[in-house]
Amino acid sequence: MNQATLSMGNRSPSKPLRRALWQIPALVALAVLLAVGVNHWRADGIALVGDWSEDARFADASGGSMIVSLDRVRELFERDALLFVDARPASQYADGHIQGALNIPWQEVDRYFMEAADRLDGAGADAIVTYCDGESCDLSHELALFLKDMGFENVRVLVNGWTVWKQAGLPTVEG
């Protein structure tokens, strides 16, 4: 054996492993610091600390919660004192919706709003309640904010509306 082969044979494989074990956390820490720094200096950075509660997520421009409970909605529905507005796409609305609901799909709000404006104005309801489906669905919130911007005052959001309404066995139109 020559000298180079002997020196390679004596090399411990643990040295590169030990080096990697401290380099990996150091690189991760450096990446985190860089990401936090970039986020901090960006004008549209993500808040690292915030209120991610349901009330905060479904708030209006003044910070007030727009959420309405199922019990309150049921009461208004039984008194015929509300108008439901389904924010889901027309195909989902066609598959099933809350009885009496008007469909204004958020993705096509400009087109559908003009058609529905008269019905919204003439509803004579105490409240307009928007809904979509799913705990994290934002369509109803976006539509509620839009309706408030259009001058409708008592607009609320029934979070996960389609699912909770169906699970409660309340009136729906299917198919």
C-alpha cells in the first residue's frame, strides 16, 4: 500500500458527521434569521404575532365580529327576518343550498350582484347572512365585506354555514 491509501484508511468517518451535525442547525438558524429579517422589512410582511381567532378572522373594517350563531340565524329564519346569501360557486349552489338563499358567487360578484341588487334592497330583512362551506372558507366573509361596502348595514357571516345548517336538519333545497 502506498502512503495515500494508508492515510485514507486512518481517516475517521465521524469527523465529517460531527461537522454536519453543527452545520445543519447553524444553516437552519441562519435561514430563519434571514426570513424573519426580510419579513420585517417588507411592507406587506406577515404578522408573526396576531389574533387568529374566528372572531378576528371574520371581522369588518372597524374590527367588529361579523359572525352570527346558528341559534340566532335559526330564530331569524323562523321569523322570516333574514336573507341568506350563498357565496359558493353556482354549481355548488345548484347541488344544494339553504332554503330561500340567494346565490352571489364571490368569484363572479360583479356579474351576480347587479342581478341581485333589487332583491337585496327589497328583502325587508333584519339581516343579510352570508355563508359558504368549510371552517376556513373565506368566500362568505369577503362577500359580507363587499355587501357592507355597497351600503348594506346588518350583514353577518354564518361560519361553515352550509354544513352546520344541514347538520342541524334545517330546511334546504337539494339538486
